[in-house]
Amino acid sequence: MSVPPDTSSTAPSVDNTAQAARRRWLYGAVAGAAALGGAGLAWWRLQPHAQQEGAEAALWGMEFDTPAGGAPLVMKALQGQPVLLNFWATWCPPCVDELPMLNTFYRENAPKGWQVVGLAIDQPSAVRKFLGRLPLDFPVGLAGMGGTELGRSLGNLTGGLPFTVVLGQGGNVLHRKMGQVTAQDLQQWARLR
């Protein structure tokens, strides 16, 4: 009489081991593809995109109220000079972090013809309160939600902050940056005209 083989063994069969290995490989491949997709999306979101036709001309025709009131900030008055245009808000930590550096850039480069303009995408009362604690030497315009639309027209499709645009003496966009400005950025931009 023959005894049937013992199938209650705890050792996995070759088929189960191969299936488990395929599942691990498939999960790894899916996770890798998801990570690459997420990294690609993040990279895309942080890149300035094509600006709308006529965005530069529209910018030079704009005027913004100022936190102190009085005369508005007239962009046309700055045309013909290199301009660093920074979109920021009081509730944006990287914006707040870069403002002292932008102020230093302004003080050092204003004698060379540079202008720096901060466009606050924020409530006027919040901007006034903030500037009471951290005064800036460069002009600040109260852009409100219209500033978000202006940023989009200049290539900031996501409306993220901070967003910086460098305009040359001819009024054209020379450079755009999503995210916080670095000292290296400012050094490179100071050479642009």
C-alpha cells in the first residue's frame, strides 16, 4: 500500500514562491511609476510656463494701490529699467523669508538702475500690519486676487507663491522663477539688463 504525499508541509510550493515574487515586482514597478509620476508633476508645477500673449504690455499698463495709500504704484513709471517683480503674501513662509534678501538686493542695485517691486497677493490690512513689523525699501503694490491672474498671464499657471519675474530694460521678461529666490539667483539676475 502506498502512502499519499504529505501536503501539509509549511514549505511554499514553487508556484506560490514565483507568484509572490511577481507580485512584489509588480508592486515595486507600480510604486516606482507612481513616484516618477509624482516627481514629474511636482517638477511641472514648479516650472514657469509660457506666458500669455500681451502679458508684458498689460503689466506695464497697470497701477496698484500702495499700503500707505496716496499715489498708486504706476508700472509704466518703471519701464526702461531692469525690474525684479516679486509676487508674495504675508501668509507664505518662503515669501516672508526671501523679503529681507530682496530688500538687500534693492539697496545694493538701485544705484545701478534696478527696481524691485513686491506685489502682495493679500488683504491690504494684513500687508500694512506686516510692513509695520518688517519695513521694505522697495515699492509694494496691493495686487489682491488680480495679482494671481497677472501671475498666471506671466506663466505661473498654478498661482503658487513666491513667484518672481525679472524684466529687462526693454520691458521684456528675461527670467521667471517659481519658489523661493536664492542668493545665487540674485547674483545671476544682477548681471541681466
